[in-house]
Amino acid sequence: MEPLLFIIIALILGTLTRHLLKKMPIPYTVLLVVIGLLLGAATRFHWIDESFELVLGAISWAGVINPHVVFFVFLPTLVFEAAFGMDWHTFRKTSVNATLLAGPGIIIALGLTAVLLIGVKVFGIGLAGWSWPIALMFGAVISASDPVAVVAILKELGASKKLSTLIDGEAILNDGTAIVLFMVFYIPLSGQATELNPFLDFLKVAIGGMLLGLIMGRAVMYWLKNVFNDPIVEIVVLLASAYLVFFIAEEFLHVSGVLSLFGLGITMASVGKTRISPEVNKFLHEFWELAVYIANTLIFIIVGVVIASRINFTPTDFIVLLILYVGIHVARAIMIALLYPLMKRAGYGITFHEAIVTWYGALRGAVGLALALIVAGMANLPVEVRDQFLFLTAGIVLLTLLVNATTIKLIVDKLGMTRVAASKAVVLNQTYVAVSEEMEAELLKITSSRYYKNADADVVRSYLPRYKKVKVEHPQKSSELAELRRRVLEKEKASYWEQFNRGIISSDTVIKLTEAISEMLDSNGNMPLDQRHDLEDMLRNSRFLNNLQRVSWLFAIYRQLNYNKLVLSYDFGMGFVEAQNANLKLIDGFKEGMEDASASETNSEQLRDEISQNIIHGQTFIRNFKRFHPGIYIEVATKKAVQTLLNTEKSKVDELVESGRIDLVEAEKLLESIEERMKMIQKFRYHTRKIKEE
């Protein structure tokens, strides 16, 4: 009963904290650790009356929790969701830097930390019973970072997505590498035999874990491809696969469970996301958001309880802790400085200010503490060493949460990383003006209505928006145009996902189209909208297809692959044209609220010309496709027409439910019929050889 009661108490306290203290500048996870510290201290120093035996037992259970519970219960949810929630394009551009930090970087930091600890021993400050293997093992443990608080703050402040993705990606890979390195030192120290040398063991565990995750990801994608609009099945498949891959990795194959989760999550974040039924996406997002909230609430309160309940220390240990806290920051600074020349040139690169945030934002969390708890249970180590190991790990976790997490916002502000760019500030101010004018007009309508004409007009007016104007520093017309282009591209990207959700374009199409937009967004709006070669690339055969075409006995495979490519090409062209038409409608809204009418007109016309060129290009592509591939054109057009018809029918059923003309049971039968027909049209093939001439 104790575990269940603790979960109930922790969730209630966590929810109260989130609700009542949400306006506090202290991160939510830090507040949870403080709550855990208070609970742990209350049981350790007998602040709770013994009549509350069940409560005491529940808190005591958390204080002596098995570290493997942390790994097997919490990590699959947290690691998979973090990887699954990443923007694939952004991660791909930051993956080299994340790998540098989590690979060579962690080895450098580990070595420097071990040197520091041995130095403390040599100079007689403390740690008399420590050896090099123990110091190196501690270096691995203290290298496992937890980005939850920092990433949440960066998103709240509006910092760049690439920075938060880099910190998130490094943390996941860091955890995987740290656990692998920990086991390299832990196994010999615990007296267990291993046949492989440490380096080969490291490669086997790391690469094997990643490969297992990628394989599992492909299996999950294949399963989900055959499921249609079934939220329960699709969510359970993802949840079960996360726990299954971790269990197989750790218990059967003895490879990295964290890296296998990362491989599964990143596979689903790239191509796998489109295998999930469009109508399930929102439900899926909300489910994982809830799951991560519960996991974080429990794990950070447990961290606090463990620290308060189990650590034993001497006055000298505090001196060592302060030296270590400063030392790990110095070690990380040296590591980033050594890797900085490479990181500047890889992917998006990294600026000096981003490097500072990456350095300061490396918090320590539950993974490091769980590893320290494993060490605390090693009977063949002296009790003094075990107590020091746990105390120092817990102290670093606590200090990075209480100091770094609460001051990172100040650091980001001082570096000017939250300052709104001039181009964006101009557009925001224009938006504020437009909204304010619309609300003024709406106020006149409301106060002139016979239902509200006796309302106190001054009170009603006091609720009009009072937007604070964003300061514009050195605005330039060219930068304003770039910001408008960026917003058009974001709209175009959203349009492709909307078409996918309506079943108008396929999963492969939305991946290729959105990836093309992501590449253009990397130019920050400095590339004209009509300078793109998406459609030509789709029609151009790859070298592989050209070579396959020449082999007679493989011609049947070539024909099928070429057919798939042509279907995708038409899908691509049709989705492209529809998105450009949506962009034109967006342009009309840019004129409203512009302070400089002439600049507004110039920029709008420029954008309109660029989009019109795209429309002409797309329509030409579709006409040529119809001319050279009439059979495929009829097949795909027929499919799209049926899908549009069925989507309209589905919307009508939803309207009937909302109006109360049919109940949910009756609607479910109608929706099942629609979904059956949607499955049938996917199998439609046009076999007629004679094409009717128009």
C-alpha cells in the first residue's frame, strides 16, 4: 500500500504546487525537489506524528526506493517522449554537436572530474578512501544531465528552437553514454567478470542499443500503418513499445536501454509520426504530456525524499562538495572550449552566447542519483566511500537545481537571447495594432446591441487589449520582408499538415514537403519563395532507379517503384498548389495594421509575385503530369475526389452530433462506414488502358 499512497500524495502535492505557485519565478521541478526534501526531512527527524503510520511508511518507501524502479518505470516515458517530441529537421542539424558533447565531451569532462577528485585526496582535503576507478565512475555518474527545467525555461522565454533541441538532444545521449561508461567501471569494481575489454564493451552497448531502437521503430511503423483511426491501439502500441525496447535492451541483450529508447523515439519523430492516424495526433500529444507530467512530478519529489532521507556526511564533505561544484563547471567549460571550433562549423553551428547557456544549463537529476544509489548498495566498497559518493552526487543534483535552474533565466536575459529581432518586432506591433482596431470595432457593435446597450461602457472599454509595444531596434525593409517570408513559410508548413490530416496528401508527401520548407526556413526568410526546385526533384529519377531500369529481370521492381514515385509526384504537386493558394490569402492580412502603408504594399506585392510564380510552376507541373501519365493522373485524382467526398460526409456527421440530431452511438456506426470506404479507396487502381480524350 505504501507505494500507492506515496503516488497519491506526490501527485496531489505536485498538482497543488503547479496550480497555486505557477506565477513563481522558480521552475516547477525545483519546487518539487524542495517538497521532497521537506517530506524526507519530516520522516528522518520525526516531524510527523507516529499516528500517521501509513503516511510515514509511504514516504519511507520513497526514501529507500530501488534505483532500478527509476530506470524501468520512469525512464522509458521520459526518454521516449523527449525524443519523439523533437523536431526532426532541427535535431538533424544539431545532432553532430549533441553527439560531440555526449561522446568526446563526456569523456573529457569525466577525466577532468576524476583528476579533481584525486587532487582533493592528494592534498589531504578529503576522499581518503577513493581510488582512480571510483573517481572515474563518479565522473560518469555526475555527467548524466537532466534538461527538464532549463528546456522549459528556454521555451517560455522564446529562445531559439535549435538551442533547446541541442540541450535536449545532448541530455538524452548524455544519459545513455553516462550509463554505459558507469557500467564499464562498475562491473570490475563490483567483482563481476567481463570477457570484452572496456572499449569494445562500450561500443557494443552503445551501438547495439541504438540499432535495437531503430529496428523497433521500423516494426512499430509497420504495425501503425495497418491501423486506422484507433486511438487506443495506436497509443498503447507506442507506450508498450517504449517499455518493451528498454526491457529487451537491459535484461536480454545487455545493451543501452536509453539509447534504444532514443533510437525508437527519433524514428517515430521523423517518418513514424505520419504513420499515426491524423485524428489520433492531438489525443496522442495530450496523453504523452500527461504521462511526462506524472513521471516528472513523482521522480523529482522522490529525488528530494532520497536526498533528505539517506545522505550521511561530515563537515569536510561540504568543503569537497563546494570544490566539486565549481570544478565540474570548470571541467565543462574546458570541454566546450575544446569542442567549440568543431561545433561552430557543424550543422547550425553554435554562437558564443549559446555555448554559455549550454555550459551553464547542464543540470543533474534523477539518472545520476539512481546510479549513485546503485553504488551505495555495493557491499565490497567501504561505507565511508559509499556515503561520500551518494552525498556528493545528491549535493551536485541539489545545487544545480537550486542555483543553475533558478538563475538560467537571468543569464539568458543578460546575454540578450530573448531580445526580439527588429523584423519580428515590426510584424508583432502591426499585429497588435490590427487586433486592437478589430476589438474597437467589436466594442461599438456590442455597446450598440439592444442586449448590452445599458452596460457600463467605461467598464467594458477597460477590458480592451492594452498591448505593450515591442521596441524596434534599427528596422530595415529587407528584414521586415524576411520576417514576412518566414511567416508565409510557417503557414505553408501548417497547410501541408492540414492537408495530411484531411487525407488529401499522403504521409510520404507531407514529409518531403515539410522538409523542403524547413530547409527554406533555415535561410531566415532571405531566400525568395519562388527559388525552389521541389517539383523538378520529384520528377527526376534517382541513380538507383535508372540502374534498376537497365536490368531486365528486375524491371518489375523498377516499374512498381517508378509507379510509387509518380503517384507521390502528383500528390506533391497538388498539395503544393493548394498551399500556395492558402499563402495568397495570408498575404491579404499583412496589409492590415501596417504603420508604413507604402512599405506594406511593396512587401505584399513582392510576396504575391513570388507565390504567384509558385502557383504557375505547380499548375504547369500538374498539366505536364496529366499529359505524360494520364492513367496515374486519373487514378490519383479519383482517389482524392473520393477522399474529399468522405471528409465532407464525416464533417456532416460531426455537425449532426453537435446539433443533437443523432447520438454518439449512431454517429459511431456512420463513422465506421466512412472509415471502411476510406480503406477501400486506398486500394483503388486504374487499369483501363484507353484514356478518354478531353
